[in-house]
Amino acid sequence: MKQRLSFKTEYVWLAAIVVLALYLRLWGIGFDLPYVGYISDETRTVDHSLQIMRAGLLDGAAWGIGTLYFYVQAAVNVPIFWLAGITGPDAVPTFVELQTAHNITAPNIGMPYPAPQIYYWGRVLVAVFGSASVVVLYLIGRTLKSARVGLAAAFFLAAFALHIEFSHYLIRTVPALFLLLLAFYVILQAYNRHSWWLYLFSLLPAFAAIYAKQNSLIILCPLAAGVAMSLWHEFQTRERRQFALTAATAVGVALALFVAVWVLTGFNILQYVQSLVNRVLYHPFVYGGTWLGASGENTAQWMARQFFVERPEKYMLLLSLPGVLAALALRGRGALLLSVVVPYLVVFSFFTVRWLHWLLPVMAMMLLLSALFLDWLFETARNALPTVDARLLGALHIGLLLAVAWPSISFAAAQNSVAVRPDVRNLVDGWVQQNLPPGATLVVDEYGPYITADNFNVIYVNSITDKDVQTYRTEGVDYLVGNGLKLITFLNALSDPRTGDVANEQTARAYQMMTELTPIHEFKGPFIFTPDMQVIIFQIE
């Protein structure tokens, strides 16, 4: 007879996992502030949310400004605008700062932002979305198999270093994952309950996930596969005429909703989705695009190297390979899970340039597969050893979960410890103020430090390698403040034939600077989540 977790025990474990998830995601959440711009999506989200506040939060005509998460971020600004309306703007310093920042569209990377509180609370909101994803993954696992599977999957996601890291940023990938998991959970419930209205309801979080970030459009394929599989299940179990009538009703309701939104708000959902699809199809990241530092490996090699060799989450993800067999044993529900994983990877394989956080949706589903496999091990051990105390086997199960997840938790904790330390730019600025002559002209990398310009002529550039040393001499530049990691990246690219002519010119200039100019000072220290950021100051004589 199967032993099940009691209601009380189950939710005590879930609460503990959610607390762990929230703690790991809030630890160091104020990193880098007031300096912003190192993740371009953060500045874009804040700026567009301010534009939306100016246009009107609920103004349908303003929806074309950006994606759904801009509106979520705009909600962070509402209390500030509301309070300023009551007390007067001068009584709310943050409101005054926001008005100053209203027209900032692309601040120099590394420049202090006049209203860092907006970034702080926006990041907190993303961390909450990340922790909420843990809860939804638990619900999916519980529905697929059991509470034990749901708790194991939730724990794995709570401890997943990549998800923890990107839950610190004010970007839309993490909220989009929450919406994707929610859409899949509703589809799973529709599959179990044979409910057409749940299929219709699943459109809301699915569209919201797509609307949250254009890269999330790759979920269209897996979600469509999941819905198709569920509908085929319905087709086999229902009388044909009833099936056709109900399907027609559901499609009609969906179209009516689209038309209602279009008429009432002026926002054409289908046209917007088409524009996003075009952005993905013709973006240089996809289908033959190029990017400096892009891996020449195919997607399978890249994923195997990243997640099964180099990343600390590899032990959790390796369990997903035999977990595929455990999912197939569930038949329809397990195949529904795989219908998200497999199409996602197929679509992603067309991407020329790959960012790790784009894989978060499929990683969450792979963690579910790992949880299913561990549960199969637990059940096998209990059946093979009927005389062994079930509590002992449960303790061994928990111990295995901890052992598998510990490298990821340790890595995330190390990153968070870096995030709470003052970054290297403060050291650079202080040293420059004390050691360089007033009135000197400094050219500074956009990914380098911010230099207080009161006593200096500071010029921020995309890269100090945009020009050669002789040009800087002609222009009267005295010092170059360079991002050492970027210079090293350029030097490493010298032997890479894929970098292109422009990149080769920059690598040649980087080589010239590193060989002809003598660094007068070098700094190493934390920078966002990088423990050893390097800044080099060159003097041009």
C-alpha cells in the first residue's frame, strides 16, 4: 500500500522550499545600484514603464510601446505617482528623480541612474515571480505523479543557480517562465478533466508569456504540441459530433475575445504576435545570424557542454536523461510533458546565438523529469526492501536530493556573496580622483567604471578599441580606462576565424594597446556577479 505525505507535512515542506527560493533570490538583490545598464533589458524595461505611466497605464493605444512586463513594471511606479498626487511632487524625492529620468532611453552603461529605487523594487518583483514559479512547478509535478515528485521538482528549481541568478535581474525571462508553467499547468488540468473551458483559459497565461518577451515566442511550438496532444486525447474519448460542436464553440469564444480587445482598446493581438514572430524570424540571433563570441557548436553540443559538464546544475539535469523513461511510463501525462521539452529544443536548435537564460523554460521541465526519475528510484527501493522503515528510505531520498542540488546552491550562494560587496568601480573612481591630474581627458569603456567628471574630461565609448592608439594621441586623450575582461576576449578572438573583419580590427587594436601601452594601474574586484572584474588604466604619452 502506498504511503502518502500528509496534507500538513506536504505544505510544510513546500513552505520551506519557497522560503529557500525567495531567500536565494532576494540575497544581493540591490547589486550594482545605483549603476545600471549592464543588462540592457533592465534599462529598457524601466524606461518603457515610465513612458507607459506618462501615456496612461490602461491606455490601450500605448500597448504598442512594449511588452506585457513593461506594464507589470509600471505598476511598481503607481504608488510613487499616487503619493506624489496627494502630497505634491516636491514631497516625494523619488518622483522628482523619475521625472528627471523620464526621457532616458539608453543611458551610458555604468552611469548612476537617478532613481535606483525603481530598479530595486522591480528586481524584487522578478524575484517574487521566480519563487512563484517554484510553486507552479510543484503543482505540475503533483498533478503529473505525486506530491513527492512536485516537491522534488520545486526544490530543484529553487536551488537552480541559473534561475537564481536571473531572478536578480529586472528582465522578463523569469516572469515569462512563470506564465509558461502556469499555461502548461492549466493545459494539464484540461487534459485530466476533459474541460474545454480550461483549454480556453490556458490561452491567457500562454499569450501573456509570449507577450512578456519576444524570445519567449519559441514556446509557441511546444505549447501548440501540448494542446494538440491534449485535443487528440479529447477526440478519442468524446462522441464526434459533441467534439466538433464544443470545439467550434471554444474557437468562437476565443475569436470573440480577440475582437473585443481589439474594439475596446484598439490593440490588435494577432498583428502584434505577427510582428513579434517577424522579429524572431529576421533577428540576427536566429537562422544564420552572427555575433562576436557565438559558439560554433551545434545546439546539442553546446547544451551538453554547458549543462552536463560546466554548469553546477549538471547533477540535477543529468537525472533528466533517465527521467525521460520515467515520464513515458506515465503515458499520456508524461508524453504531454515531453511535448514541451522536445519541440522547445528543436526550435532552439535553429538559434545561431544562444543565451543561457533562454533555456530556462526547458530547464524547468527537465527538472521535472529528474524528479520523476528519483521518485521511480524511491518506489523501486521501497518495493525491493519491504522490511526497511519507510522513514529511513524517505530520509535517504531527501539526502540524495540535497547532495545532487548542493553544488548549484553553493555556486548561487557564492554569486550572492559577491553581489552584496562594493564593486570594483568604486575603487577605480576613488583612485582616479586621488592620483590623476585634474583636467585630464579620459576615454572610458561603457562596461568599465563610472568616473566622476567634476575634475576630468570623461568620454564614454562603446569600446576603447573603437580607435587605435595614434588616433587617441592626435585627439589629445591622456588615459584609457578599459574593461580588462573585454580586452582579453578580443585577444582570444584573434585565432577565431568566425569573428569577422570588424571584430578582427578591434582585436588588432586591443593587441596594440596591450603591447605598446604600459598600464599605470590594474584593478580586480567584484562586478555584478563576476568576482574578478578587471579594469586597466593606460596612459598615452
